Amino acid sequence: MKHRNALLSAALVLALAPAARADKQSPPPPAQPKGFSLPKPKTFTLDNGMAVTLVHYGTVPKVSVRLAILTGNVNEGAKQVWLADLTGDLLQEGTATRTASRIAEDVAKMGGALEVTVGENRTEIGGDVLSESGPEMVALVADVVRHPKFPESELARLKGDRERQLSIALSQPQPMAQQKFRAVLYGDSPYGRLFPTEAMLQSYTIADVRGFYDRNYGAARAHLYVVGRFEDAAMEAAIRKAFSDWKKGAPPELSQPAPHTERAVYLVDRPGAVQSTINLGMPVIDPSKPDWDTLFLMNVLLGGSFGSRITSNIREQKGYTYSPRSQLSNRYRDAYWIEIADVTTNVTGPAIKEVLGEIERLQAEPPSDKELKGFQNYQAGVFILQNSSRPGIIGQLEFVDLHHLPADYLNGYVARVYSVTPQQVQETAKKYLQDDKATIVVVGDKKVIEEQLKGFGPVH
């Protein structure tokens, strides 16, 4: 009897289940992300030309102090690749009055760490510390950038570290593909030189480092950003005391290359490789141009997010690759769109065909309102998240200043994203993704993939 009752109960549950499922309501749609509003910055310029931006942000008692200097790999000569990086490494090795250990200890007492980052257009020096230590951090950053010791005793070790990084990079297919792509696109310009030779690295001397520093570091190229919780008067006084008598130095030298635009395929042989690494891209407008925000949203829809069309095609539907992605890589007055994917060797050609096909599909027909709205929500949300931290806000301010964007660029960004229409996305794809100018680089097993590549342009 007990067993029969249990069976009857189970049958009743199963009979009622469809009705229960029918009554179940769909979850409400996600809310539209809120707009972003940056507190009004306080800005001023010292007599020596150094710019300063102060922004009160957040409730956590911390502050980010970052000095951005308009120098980097773009200022290297043809036989000086990574000299900017080596100079940045040595900046952390002591000043006229502090050893490297002392610098680390002093910053640790402030509740943070010192970071030096060298990029193509900028070198950044700073860190995130407790609010009460903000003025002290300003003084330390000034000491590091103004009074570097450049100890020769550390040069061999740092060059050795860089040589190991170089060896690892050149053994991996993605850096190999990127190196070839940039060399084809930019030729002899600094943007076309990603990696030095081992002999080049070995040749660098302390005199080379000091020469690079003397030519490229100074107040005329510098912008100090302070974001977080701080006391205005104390912070401004610390900045003026630490930087007012810094040498002005030479004005910025920002290269503006003319990218190569001929459709062709470049094959880098990697015998025995089970995957092919594809870099497919072309020059586009830079962030200073009016269409940039629309182009960026178009990229998010086409290949720049996990739910994008290219990703859905060659990852979810075809299974050619695990993690494809597209991006807009930008520098001062320069940018290119690129799709990057590691695909199974035997589908190298079909994968390229699908990428080009998705570009053509977007050029031929605009996305639906519903599809575009999803990517607008995504991009607006990502933008808000990028601005949810002190370092994140500094990064956005640096972007605005490098590209000379309007003062209200950040506050108006979300509204601009939602104002883009499906037709504008289509027209932007037609106007800027000119596949007859595409550079296609493939790193893979030549004997397996060469024949697959012949339909996409001359194979070099």
C-alpha cells in the first residue's frame, strides 16, 4: 500500500509538471545600463609645460597617482627596439638617493606598489596608495622619473630578463603572426618593429639608456593624473614642489605612419603545427575621427565580443576554433581592425572564408534592431565597468588626452552608443572594412595549408 501511494504521488507530480512549466514566467529583460558621469576634473599646467588632472572619485580612502610621459617604442630607432622598455626597467632600480629596495619599501609603507609600464606612445609611472600617502607618492614618482641612477650593475640582469621574454615570444605562433602582420602593415616605421634581435639587446649600454632618457623624458611630454580620495591643497602643493623645477625637455615626437594596404597572404611556415594562427586585418580610422564610436560598436557586433557574429560562426557553429576575437588596435593617429584566431590546420582556408563572409554579410545587410540593442547594452555595460576603478578612470582620461578628444567625451559615451542605428553600423562596415586592402598572415604548417590559401590573394 505504501509503495502504491508513492507511485501515485510520482504520477501526480509528472501529470502536473507540464501545467507548472506552462505557468512559469520568463525573467524580466535586463535594465538598460545607466549613463556615466565623471566628476568635473581640476586641471592646471605647470610653467615647465607639465599638465595635471585631479579627479575626486569613490569612497574608499585610496588614491591613484600616475605620470604619463609621451614617449615609448615610437621613439626608438631601427636598431633600438625595446630600448624604451629597458629604460623603463632601469627606472625602478634606484635614484640618486634611494636604492631599488628602498623604493619598494617606501611604496609598501604607503599601501601600494610602484609600476612602470612602457607602451608604443606612452610610458607610465605610478601606483595606487592610501589617501593619506598621496602627496608622498607624488614625491616618490617625481624622484624616480627625475633622478634615475641607471646602475650599470643591473644592466646585464635586466637584459637577460628581456632576452628570455624575447625567446619565449618568438617560439609562440601568436607573437610570430603579430610580428609579421605589423611588419607588413607598417614597414620600417617604429610600429612595424615589435621585437629586437638578441644581438641588438646584447649591444645596449648604459650610455644608450641615458641617451634615450635625455632625449625623451621631460615636463613638456608629461601629464600627471591623480584620481581618488585626496585633499586638494595638500595634493597640489606636493605636485608643485615635486615637479615645478623639472626640465622642460623636448616636445613630443609622435609618428604618423602610412600603413600598407595591398590585399595579400603572408605564410609563416611552422612545420608540424596542428593549428594555424590567423591575423586578418586592415587599416581603419583612428579614435580622433567622428566615426570611431560607431566603428567600435560595429567591431563588438562583428567579432569583438563572445556573442559576436564571427565568434558564433567559427566557434559555436563550425567548431574551427576555441577563442577567436577581433579588435581595434589604436595608436596616436593610427588604428587597424584585426581578427585573430587559432584554427585547426585542415580548416585554415574555410575559417578565412567565413571571416570574410561575415564582413560581407554585414556590409550587405544591417543588423536587426534587436541584435544591435543587445550589443549596445553590452558595450555600454563594459564601458561603465571600465570606469569603476581609479586606474580605469585614469586609463580613460589618458585615451581622451592622447587623441585630443572633447572634454565631454566620456560623459556622453553611453548616449552615443545608444544613438547608433543599424544602418550606420552597416555603412561603417562598408566604408572602413575594405577587404581588398586586407593583410592576411597565417602561421602554420606550409605543406598542409599553402594550397588552402591560394584563393585569398597572392601568397608570400
